[in-house]
Amino acid sequence: MSTHKAENVVVSKIKLEKMLCMKGGNGQSSYANNSQAQALHAKSMLHLLKETLDEVHIGPSDKPFVVVDLGCSSGSNTIQTIDVIVNHVAKRYEASGSVLPEFSAFFSDLPSNDFNTLFQLLPNYYYDGEGSGTLEECLAADKHRSYFAAGVPSSFYRRLFPARSVDFFHSAFSLHWLSQVPENVLDKRSKAYNKGRVCIHGSNESTANAYKQQFQSDLASFLKARSLELKIGGSMFLVCLGRTSVDPTDQGGAGLLFGTHFQDAWHDLVLEGLITSEKRDNFNIPVYAPSLQDFKEVVEAHGLFTINKLQVFRGGSPLVVDQPDNAAEIGRALATSCRSVCGVLVDAHIGDRLSDELFARVERRGMSQAKELLDQLQFFHIVASLSLCCDHKSVPMNTIN
């Protein structure tokens, strides 16, 4: 994967869209090798995914069943999720006595995503020549897939597919990524200027409101686009980082990931004279972890979807380690986890060499407080099951699971 030059960074909507991605390839700090926590969290929510799939309308077998994963990234997690979706829907067809339709899966992410690594992980497609085999026949050969696959490189905050063409949308661990850092957060003349910080966690009220408004605008755009693309009777299953606090400056697990050791590491570079404070202040992570109410307000305000399920789900730690008593391993896990999701932005802002320095300090800081990290760094997720509606209906919000 090519590196970014520090002088090329402007965190505008267009620039961010062209560079934002999880760390590609198969290296030590790649997302593919540092997304075990996401895999575990997704596995713990499979029963919720299947409940949503049970409500999807089963169409005629001569029409393909279309599945889309939005924010697919470049590891095996998205492939495993599509396997679960296709297999579950196929079993519904078989249970109804229907012939299996052809399945089509679209993997979508920003153009900067490492689609090459993702597609190298895809097994070959199994086809019996008639398109009418059973699920067991489709999966008879090891490492074969039972769906056609394609990539869609673009932002999910805009239209991606023809009208009424998709049966099921899935998106996990992506909607907390904003389309851009709010402009006034980087404006010295604004009350929202996030001086001394690199994320929303612990910021002032004006900064927090700017991030919240950007999230609301982005989610509204997302919902509008999907409302046009989803088939009548289709559904969406959405998961994003969330928070339990009503205070948006308290970003929970996302805040602890980006607002403690990571932020302190930036401060180290400033104190050591390796970067200026202005250089640090011109960098902000475009992430907002909404509360349940934040999410619900946007969905209800636009009346495009019915909320079938909306809850906060306790995901657990983003750090997966073999030896929880090994401080060095925990420090490395923190640094590589952080770098796998935001390293591309850091590289682009300060260059590869200083990026190495930054994450070395993140690792050392993680080592020094290893026990506290494992105890306190816990992720919560907003989980939403949505379907198209004509008349808006309010539903009660579930408590934390």
C-alpha cells in the first residue's frame, strides 16, 4: 500500500474521502490482522442479525437476492458476515420449499479501501450450471462461496445502487466515521476550535455540538440514500460505536481509545519539539459515538424507516491479547489496534517517520497502564434494525444488554 506524504493533507470532505481507510495489506498493523475484536463483537450479535434477516421479504426464486455490506474494509470479517447472511436466507428459502435464488453480494467502502487484499480472501464461486442447487450442494466444496461478489468503491453517505435493487443492507463498525471533520473544529476563530485535542472526547460544548451536528447530517444522508435503494420488504442491520452517557464529550470506549494514550502521545511529540502544537491541533479523528437518543432522533426526524430494534450492546474490549498479565503485549495491542484504524490519517498528516514515533509512544503509555486499559477500555455499540415505512411509528428503546 502506498504511503501518504504529510504535505498533502487537508481534512476536507473530498480529501478525507480519498484517503480514509483502515490500514491495508497483511502487515503487523493492518486492519486484517487487528480486527479480531470486531470479529468477536460481531459474533456476539449474530442472534440480532438473524432476527432481522427473519423479517426480510423472501422474493421469487427467479430474481437474485441482493446483499450489501457497507464499510466492508479489507479483512475476513466482512466475508464471514456475508456467509452468515446468505446461508441464513438460503435456509429460509429451503424451509419454504422454494428453489434457491442466485445471491449477489456487494462489498462497499471508500475508494481508498484495500479491495485487493479483500478480494484475495474471497473463495471461488460454486455454480452447478442451473442456478437451482440446494444450500448443501452450493457449500459442498470447502472454501467455496455461494454468491456472486463485486466491489462498490464510494462513500455510503450518497447513492450507490439503483432504486429498489437491494434486499438487505448490513453495516458494522462504520457509521461512527464521519464524512469529514467539522470545519469549525479546525477553525481558530471558532468557539468549536478543538485546541490541544485530537478528538471530541473531553472537548468543550461547542466542539461536541459541531461533531454531533456532523453526525446528524451524515446519518440523514445515509438514510435517505438507503431509502431509495432498498426493496419494499427489505431491511437494514446497522452497528456503530456508541456511548451510554448523555454527554457527547464523554465518548466512552471510543474516547478512551483516541482521547487518552493516543492524544497524550501527540502531546509528547509537541513537548519534544518534533511537531508544533498547531500541527497537532490541525488533526482530529472524524469519529462520533452517538447515544441511543442521538441515533433515534435522526431516524425519527426523517420518517423514512421504522425502527424494529434499537439498543445499546456491550461489545467488550477492543484489545485481544493472549496474555492479559503481559504489559508489553497489551501496549503493543493498543498501538497496533489504534494504528490499524487511524494510521493512514496519521501517516498523511505527519509522515511515516513521525507516525512511527507517535505509535511507539502510544505503545509505551499502554504498557505503563496495562491493567487499567483492560479493565476500562470497553466498547458499546448502537445496534439498529430498520425497515422502510410509510407512516412513522415510535418504538421504545431497549436498555443495555
